[in-house]
Amino acid sequence: MDLQFSGDIWHWRGPAPWYFVTVPEPECDTLRSWSYASYGWGMIPVVARIGGTEWETSLWPKDGRYVVPLKAHVRRAEQLDEGGTVAVRLAVRLPE
């Protein structure tokens, strides 16, 4: 399953800070309908792409939706920062 959406980058300033993009509700509904793809704590393995950068990660459940963690190398490569809006492509990786 492939999904595309746009979202704003936000920064979680916890003990281990991360940057995220929240998946919009309609796409979250689609992801929930494919719940067999999730593993521990409701995480969903995906291949994500922003611009020319692609990476493997997992969607994290948060507040009834999912968030895409943006690794440092992705933010550097695409010159991304908090508050920016990005187009995200996701390909769900099915468990083997």
C-alpha cells in the first residue's frame, strides 16, 4: 500500500528529541484498515520518501493517529526544519 500526503514538521522536545510529520486522519483510517502490517505498540513499518531522500522507518502511533519520524540525515539532505510543510510518500512494508 502506498500513501501520499503533505504535513507540517514538528519537534518533540523530550529526553530524546525527534522531528515528526503527522499523518492526516483519512490516511490514518486507511492504515488502520491494514492493521495486519503493524507490530509492537502499533508501529507500522514503511519506506518513506521526501523529495529525493528515501529511508526505512516505522510510523509511531500518537494521540489516535500516526507520525512519521524524520531522521537527521533526511532533514539535512532535504534542508528541512520545524514548521516547514513537506510532501511525504509512504510504502507500507508487509511483515514477512
